[in-house]
Amino acid sequence: MQKNLDQLTARLQKALADRLVSVILYGSAASGEYHHAYSDINVLCVLSRIGPGELAAVDPVFHWWCDLGHPMPMLLTDAEVRSSTDCFPIEFHDMLDRRRVLHGADVIAALEIDHAFYRAQVEYQLRTAFLRLRQKSAAVVHDHKLLAKLLAESVATFLVLGRHALRLTGAAPEYNKRATIDALSRQFGIDPAPFSALMDLREDRSGAKQVDISAVFAQYLMSVQALVDAVDRLEK
């Protein structure tokens, strides 16, 4: 991972020169929760300006990065970083809490998050992820191996959003996924069992592959629905 990040930074510096303000690593790769089989490497690239010339310059770099299996970096100007905390409060909260500056200035440190749309974004992303889970699971529900893979891949997303649901209540955020499961159970009364079973599967713990994945799936759907409902009930 570090070798890839070093190469990404070097290629961006070569392509953009002084137009590159900052490169920042955030998400699980910056928080110590990275898992090579399931986690993404999330990168924010901040430029002084973004026009056709800059987009053409980063195109081969981003193609190389995505060909390695990583998601497209987030690309913003430094002015957009300061003005878009109301649009991306989830992402900026995560960056404020856990980040690593790979190049340039720390443009995140002084940000103040606009909470005007925070609850709405958490609910929107939860509902979107839940709908996507149901759509994808319909295609693999009879193939236990593929179903287990889908569920193990999805659990981190719901735990990240669960962490933000906890933050909405005033609770301190938990970056350890199993601590988040416990906190969701205490705060919202959500059944922790399916989340824990999927984390065992994700981490390839002994005996995890012998679980009844159909039963876990049924419990998981109910627990995620309970999380969505809990956020919907929070003060708007």
C-alpha cells in the first residue's frame, strides 16, 4: 500500500507541479482498520485550480491508480474544500478525525464542519447502501459463497455509517469496527450478532466459514433496517 501511495504522489507531482496543493490519505487506510481484501484506499487530491488542462494531466495517473484496483481519488480545489463541508460532512468528519498528509499542506486541519445537512446525508447514504444490498443479494441469495462475499464486503460500509449515526446522537465516534458494533447495540438496541458474524468472516476467524449464512443474512437485513429506522427517528 505504501509503495502505491508513494508512486501516486510522485506521479501527481510530476503531472501537476505547483498546481498540486495537497494529497491526503483518509478512511480505513489512515485509521489502522485497513483490510487488503475488502478496504479501499481513499485519497483526496487538492489542486489550486481544476480545468481541462488539469483533468488531462491527471487522467493517465488516475487510470494507472484505478487499474491497481483502487477507487478514483476525490479531486477538489482548495477553495472547494473550504466551501463544501455542508455537502460532504461524512467525508470531512472522517478526514478531520483520521488522515495522513502525503504531500503539501494540511488543508483539512482548520475546517469547521457545517452540520446543516449531516443527518440527511447519513440517512441518505444508509438507505442507498441498504437498497443496493437488497438488489445485489437478490442475484446471489441461492449461492451461499457469493452471498457471504457480498455481506462481508458490505459490513464495513454500514459500520462507517453507524459510526456517524452515533456521532449524530452526541456519542464519541468509535473507529474500531467491533467497538462500533457494541456502541450501536447500546445506543439503538440493534442486534450485534450478524455484524459480529460478518466481521469474523471478513477477518477469516476460525469457524467463521461454517456459519449459517442464510440465517446471518436474515438477521443482518433486520439489523440494518433497524439502523436506518433509528437515524430516521433522530431530530431533523
